[in-house]
Amino acid sequence: MKVERLKILVVEDEPDQRSLISQMLEANNYQITSADSVEGAIVSLKQDVPDLVFSDWKLGQLSGMDLLTYVRREHPDMGFIIATAYGTITHAVDAMQAGADDYLAKPYQRQSLLLAIEKVAKSLVLKKQNRRLTSELSQQQELVGIVGKAPCMQKVYSRVQRVSATDATVLIGGESGTGKELAARALYQLSQRKHKPFIAINCGSIPESLAESELFGAEKGAYTGATSLKIGKLEAANGGTIFLDEIGELPLLQQTNLLRFLQEGLISRLGQNGEIKLDVRVIAATHRDLKFEVEEGRFREDLYYRLNVVPIHMPPLRERQEDIGRLVEHFLKLHSGQYKMEQAKLSANTLKQLLDHPWPGNVRELSNRIERFVLLGDEEEMLEELSSQPKPLNTSQFSLPEEGIEWEVFEKDCLEQAMNKHQGNRTKAAKFLGLSYKAFLYRLEKYQLV
């Protein structure tokens, strides 16, 4: 396989030989520049970088080895072939050990030169492909949370990589801010469907009256205001992947319709008589305990088992504190690049406090804090916020009474006290209890405190 219009720099100090080699290579559709010395070659390399250098060993006061040393230092992936005098096998060995891709012993035939160049050309193509694949893999690994080496995260990586190539339905659980959508996008990016649609929908943000049309679509005239055909999210994702975030918030009626789709791959738009066959991979996520929701009658048991084919649990940041330092460095680099600013640095004292913080908002909270620091450069503000947050209860100084407790009574009382302490301000009360706002609202609803 010949690379079209490969750019070659020919370095030869004898004019006739240099001209002959250049003409021979140009006749085989290569782009040629030439130099008569190592110094001239370096000047040429600085002006226009070729794909490959073909150099004689002997070049006046300097040698092809000197040029090879320069090329490997400045252009490690550039192809390099060196021509050595007949009988100087030690030169050839030295050149290969120094990083030459191939050598030719003089005198060599035209065909030998062309074969050597073709061989190195193939090697260059493979190097480029490997760099591209390595870059893609790096991006994919970042998507699945390469920033983190804690054992609990390694389990997440392993599951994501194992099931990404399949069409298995995945249920991602974990607290708010742990990166559930990140894991969903990783499953998509690593899958065969990555060039097809990825549709994300937050089930908790859809009004119950519109849930059916949002998910399954609606025919014109199906309801008041339906002035045209509406394509639902599932149909829009046909051939690709749909991510149903906060699946625990989905109304029971739509849970039934979703179950039918998972079982049969069929949907009916609202107001439609017929059915539509779809090919969509489903990934769902929730911060709720769906088993508990099933027990309470708020979530269909059969749907839970259909969704929970492969469960993935995203661990909270407090369970992988060894990753906080890596995440801090990652977000400093990410947000500095995002705003085209010089990468900010944190003092050792600030970094220590970040490492010791419980992070109730998990990775999302850490990212937000670092983003604000990158923009404002104010470490004092960050430290003040960290110190103002409630510290986790020291359980070594707390023990349950011998007679036990009524947990739900205790939890309800904690919620009421937090609300009273903060004059009904839900945001402050949630922060005081170390709960995400969504988790706090869920508990208020559970105990009918709203």
C-alpha cells in the first residue's frame, strides 16, 4: 500500500546522486525536497516537515547519524531511512539502534529503494492509526471516569467496558452528582451505536400530562394544541441510544408503556391506531432506591427487573477520597482550557481542605467549585464555603439506644428540625443535612412535609 503524495526529504551531498534519487522518487508520485548536508536538512525540516527522510550516511563533516539524532529528538514519529556504504554493517546496526526505520547498503537497486520506502510508508500509516486510536481511547476512558483509580471506580470502568459493545439495558444508580450521565455517555461512545443518535431526557422534568407525548410522540389532533405530528424521544433515538435520567420519577402509566417497549420494541404514538417498531438501546439512571419504590407501590416491579439487566453503581466521592486530588487537577486543566486561561494553581493548605471535605454534592460540586476558582482565583472564598458546610456526624460519639428507634420517625423529625432551623428555606435545610436538593425534596414528599 503506497501513501499518496508522501513527502520525502532526500539528503545526499553528491549532486548527481541526489538528482537521480529525487527524479526516481518523483516518478513514483512522491513529493520531494532535497538537501546536500545535515545543516541544510535541518533548515529544510524547519521550513516544511516531510513524512520521511532518506539520508546518506556520509555528509561532509557531519553524518546521517547526526541528522537521525536531531530527527528523533524533534520529530519522533517521522520516517527515516539511511544509506550505508557496502560492508559497513556496524553502521547499519548503529542506525537501527538509534531509531532508523530501515537502511540500505550501497550500491542499492532502484527496486530496493522503492520497497524500503513503501515499507516505511506502511509503518507511518500504522503509527498514525495507533495515535488516533490511542487518542480516541483516551477520550473514551475520560468519559468513563479515567480521572480516578479507586477500586470502586475500577469496577465501574470494568462494567462499562464489558457491556458497552452489547445492547443490554443498563440501570445506573448513585447519588446526585456522581456522574451517572457521564457513565451513560461512555456506554454510548464505546458502543457500535456511537454514530447514531443519543437522546437524553430527564423524566423528573416532564409534566405528567405531557409525559406520554414526550416519550412516545403524538399524532396531529391527539390532544388540544397538537397542531402537527410530534415525534417522541424514543422514536427520535431509533437506531441509537436513549438515556432516561431519573427514571424513578416516571408516572406509573408511562412505566407501563415503557415496559411494553422494552418487551416488544413497539410503541404507539398518542392518538395512533397502529404501532411502530423501533431499535433503541435503553440506559436508565436514578438516585432513588428503586427496590424501595417498588415496595411502596410507586414503581412497577416488572419494569424494575427489565431495566436492571446490568446495574452500575456510581460511588459517592466520599467513598473514593483518594481520587479527589486527581479530580482537582483534571478540573483545573479542564476549566482553564474551557475559558482559555492559564492553568490556575491551589495552595497546599487549600488542597488539603479539599481532600478532607465530605463533598455531599459529589463530583459535580467539586467541579463547580474548581470552575469558580478558575474564573475568580479566590481561594479564600472557596475555603469559607467549605468551612461553612456542616461537618459529617462523628458516629464514634453517637450510639443507638438499647431499645432501638423508629427510623422513619427519626428521619422525619430531622427534616422538620432542619426546616424550622432555616425558616422553611429548603435549599439551606438540604445543605444543613448534607443532602442533595432532589434527595431532600424526595424525603419531604415521602413524609408529606411539603
